[in-house]
Amino acid sequence: MDERSNSQIILAILDAEPGAGALAALVQIDPLRLSRVARIDYLTACERQLAWVQGLINRALIAVAGVEVQESNRALPEAWRGVDDAPRDEVAAALRLSAGSAQRQIDTARTLHKYLPAVRRALECGEIAPAHARVIVEESAVLFKTGAKPEVVALIETRALSYAEFHTPAQLARHVRGQVAKAAVNEIEIVVASAVEARRISYYPEPDGMATIIALLPAADAQIVMLAINALARSEAQSQELGIDAKRADALTQIAVRALETAGEISAHRRPVAVNLTIDLPTLLGLADSPGELSGYGPIPASIARALAADGNWRRLITEPLTGHLLEYGRETYQPPQALVDFLLARDRTCRFPGCRQPAQRGDIDHAISWEEGGNTDAANLGLLCRRHHRLKTHDGWSIESKTDGSCTWRSPTGHLYFVPARPVIAGAA
């Protein structure tokens, strides 16, 4: 088919509602054979189909997770209630997402289904992009949390859809936020008063040996933190070549270092707070330049690994020489010895549930086959699970088959199997 015919097909698709037929027609067209103008139209048409597919995904999420939050076990102790929305973990495992990402997708699908039908229809018709729909859901969430009147929600929904037609998701977010603030004054007051419970610190690995730390704090507390950082950045003797942002970053690190120097607390797994680094011997001695592995981050350049190792406290892990496995402790004790704990922390590094990135240091040591059922206290039967996924295994019908190398296979309540491979101690290893 010639370029003119393909261009006409694309324009017809843009005028029609998205669907399987339109998507199939776009697949048959090679965008590299189109004119520059037609390529833009092709891109726009594909984006509309993506919105339609997202609508299908939202329907599937509703089918799996239901419209309402499901407490998986209402007979749990009070302290454990309301923490396990079991479908989230099945979705996370099936789609290879983190639990948080899976929950956000489920929450978006539920909100569109229950509260924002016009936004849902606009998404399924390709009139707005998935990013626009997500912004409307997130910025109007206060209305649903506080039970705002349906007419208020409908008004904001209509205005948001009108505004979305010619604006980016970021611009739309500011618009919806302003509309909500004007239309739901009392609701905003309620949410702001309780928002302090959502305060948190988040850590995200970044490329080039860097990482991002984000603090969500009450405004007054954030001011205190910034005052302390700015004061230290100005008082410390630092290179004049550094910009103010770099000085603030160094000041924050220095505050944390000083806090650790005065802290005498022991972690949940008995060792004092430490930065864990794995490096091979040739690289440590300067005979090779293999990357090191920084616990909680990933691979770092050899030069940085050597610098960290030179300033660290050493701890050896003793293994059986033929297999490389830690010596078995069998059923002599329920509590694993410290050497076994150190081995598990170094082996697992994060929670063993598919996609979970919670650091092992904050997790629980779990017997895959419980001690009561004859499970051994050894490397093959033990592993690190975050508190949420430990409870999921104990109370919500999930089970795990564990291997000595750290690999494991999870079975969900629906019978689906999810394999989690062993994690090489050094990045890039087999």
C-alpha cells in the first residue's frame, strides 16, 4: 500500500474510536515509510490506542482486585488488620511490578470505576492519555477520602477533562489541585490535618553511582531540616568550587554520619548499623577493576568500592569449600547463629517476594518450611522477607519453595507459580 493510502488510513483511525480493528491496521503500517507529517499522525493514533488498552487493563484490574478494598483476613490481630489487600501481591507478581506500583494501578482503576465515570470513558475512547487520567485520579483523591458531594466531584471532573485537551499532565495537575482547593475547602482542612501520618522518607537508586532520597514532611519539620542543612553547609570548611546544592548534599550526609557515631542501637539482625559492601579480592588489592556491590543500591565502580572498603569494618562469611554454601545448622536451634544471619543478609539483600525491593536488613528471617512442621534452620530453608510478605505467606495462602542459593518459587492462592532467581553477590556474575 502506498504512502498516500496509509496516510488516509491513519487519518480515518484518528477520527474513529480506538479498538482492536484500528490497532490491527496500525500494526500493518511501517512508520518509517510515511512522510514527516504522517509520522506524527501515526504516533498520535498509537497513543490513542494505548489509552484504549489501558482501559482494558483497568477492567482486568477491577476483575482481579474487585471494586472495594479486600481485607484478606479479618480475624487477624488488631495490629495486623487492614495491611493486606491480597490482590495487590498477585498483580505485582503477575506483572513483575513492585507492590507499590501494583497498588497504584489498582487504586486508579477502582477510582475511575467508582467515582470518575466520565474520565474512564474519555480514557477508553482515547480522548485523554493514561497520564492525564492518573493525574485527575491522584489530585482529586481528597474528594473521595472525605465523602465530597457527587455534584462537586462531577463539576471538577468536567472541568478537568476540558482542561486536559490542550495541556500537559503537569499543567493539568496544578489545575485540578486548584479546583479541588476552591470547591472543597472543608475537605482540604480535614485532609491536611491528617496528612502528617503519611510522612515518609523514600530511597531510589539512580544511574552513575548516585541515589535520590525524598523526604515528605510536615512543612514546619521540613523548614527545620533545611535550616540545619543550610547552617552546616555554611559552617563547614568546603571547597569554594562547590555549588550550594553540592554543599547541602554533603551537609546532609555529615549530619547522618554524626548521628550514627553517637547511636548505640543494634539492628533487628543483631549487627550494629553498617554500610554493607561486597568486593572481590583482586579488585580490593588493585589487581582488577571489577565493580563492587553496595547493599541497597547495586553495582558501584571499583575505585569507589576500594575507597569504602578502606574505611570499613571487615566481616568474613565462612562457607563449605566444595559447594560454597554455609555450613548447615539443621534443627539444633530455631534462632539462626550470627554467621548464618550474616550469610542470609549478604545472599538475599532484599525481600524474596517477586518485585519487592525492601532491604533485607529491615526484614524478618523466615522458615520456608516452618519449624513446627520440621523445617531446618539452614540456608536452604531460611530467607529474608519484609513484614508484609512474611504475613502474606503466614496468613493469606501463599507458600514458598526455597533453595540454598537464594532462589525460590512462590505459589499464590490461585495456584500461579512465580519464580524468583538467585541474586549474584557481585553484579554481572552468572
